[in-house]
Amino acid sequence: MTLVKDFRFWLLAAALGLALIAAAGPTRVARQPLYRLVFVVDITRSMNTEDYQSDGQPVSRLEFVKQTLRRQLLALPCQSQVGLGVFTERRSVVLFEPIEVCAGFAEIDAAIAALDWRMAWAADSRIASGLASTLEAFKNSRDSLVFFSDGQEAPPPNPRYQPDLTVFKGQVKGLIVGVGGDQAAPIPKFDANGKRLGFYRPEDVPHRSTFGESDLNPEKIEGYDARNAPFGSRAVSGDEHLSRLHEDYLRKLAGDSGLRYQRLTDTGSLGVALQDSGFAEPGQAETGIAWQFAGLAVLALAALYWRN
């Protein structure tokens, strides 16, 4: 009988000791891939197009990107670092350099949640030029660039003046993420206070570029005048007031610049793309092992009651 009591005592003592160790939150250092990412998000007006679904409700592309990024923060291992930037007009601006995701989680999450189209300093959207300026800033950097855009340029690009992105091949690692649906959808229109005013109409947006010289043969341009009407006198109509994902264009930009391409289909699709070994750095991170001691404590208690 004494032996049985002693056995129960030691099981109870072991369970208590293991529980106390688990409560202290023990960790161990483990080797694992770490990431240093800078997310640059297109905040131009076409990103307000609502062609994603969340909880059965339509949401804008920008809102869906924000949901995806906030989910991605939870998936990154501690000691990884994340920075954030925005794109509009012809350039990107980095809001903050990469900071550690666990210690800075609240700040990073709040910054992502606060992204808004009204942060844009101009209404134009020259994605190729903006990507070129971003790549120039990231040349030979440790950071991996993750550039989100629907690929819609406003006004449409003039091929004669497209930047040469091939000069950046091998100098920047990263990913272009295509955002949006395949079907053209109306672009919501807002006032400066964020009040919705309906949708953009054909007469609200330019349907061709009128910068510089036309890339067409002058003989094929109706009403051409080298000085006064280099793009012709005929009014141009189109569907630039609608928006869709310009996937072929983004794939070309990615191929020219040496970046990879990934389409954003759901909030989990980005994680798979970012787990590519090309974006990882070898490192060490602390991993919680409290669950191991808690499990042993439960086993000790189970053995105690089994003896009963």
C-alpha cells in the first residue's frame, strides 16, 4: 500500500512540476527559413473595384489584399521581417523598412489595415514606370519585393515610352501579385471624404495616352497634325472606365524584370508563393515547447487515475 501511495505521490509531483515548467513558456532555438519581405500595394482607384468575395459579400481588391497580408503576418515565423509601401502615379513609397513580425505585429497589422486609396498623391497609374522606380530602389537589396497590382494603367500606356525593365534582371528578387478578376467590372467613384458617388463613366477617364508621339503610323491617324494633333482629332471611346486583371501585362513585366508572378485567388494563395526557397534566408528562431511539457503533465495525471 505504501508503494502505491508513493507511486501516486511521485506521479502527482511530476505532473505539477511539468505543469509549472509549461507555464513558464520554455523555448528552444531551431534552424528554420526566415523572410525579409517588403509589400508594395497599388492604391490607385481601380483597386476599389469589387470583384472579390469575403464572407459572402463583395469586397474591393484593396480590401482583399489587406485581408491577405494580415493573414500572411500570422503565417511568417518569428525573426522574419516585413516592410510596407504603396504605389500610385509613377513611383512607390516605402512607408517603413522591414521590422520583426512578432515584436512589431500590432504596428504592422495596424499599418496594413489603414491602407486607403486616399493616400495616393496623384490619380495616374503608370505601373511599368512605378515598378521600374521600385526596382531601382531595391537593387542588390536583401529584401524580397512583393508588388500587388491589377495591372490597369491610366491612361493606357504608350508603348513608345515604356521603361526597359530587363536591366534589373538578377538584381532584385521578388514577386508580382496579380489582383482582380477576369471580367471587366465598374470602378466605384468616391468624393474626397470617401462618400460613394456611383461608378466611373466613359467620359470620366482617358481612353488613350496623349503623351509624346503616337506609336502609330501618321498616315493611319485620322486628323493627324504633327504639332497640334499628333494623336489625331477623332474622339476616342473605350472601356477604361471598367477594370479587370491585366494578367498578360503583369506577366510580361515580371518576365522582363526577372521577378516571379502569382495571381491572388484567395487569402491563402500568397503563402504558398512566398514559401519559395528563393525568398528565404537561413536563420534561427525560438520555438515554443511548452506544449511538450503540458502533454507530459497530462500523461502523468492520466497514469495517476489509471492506477486508481
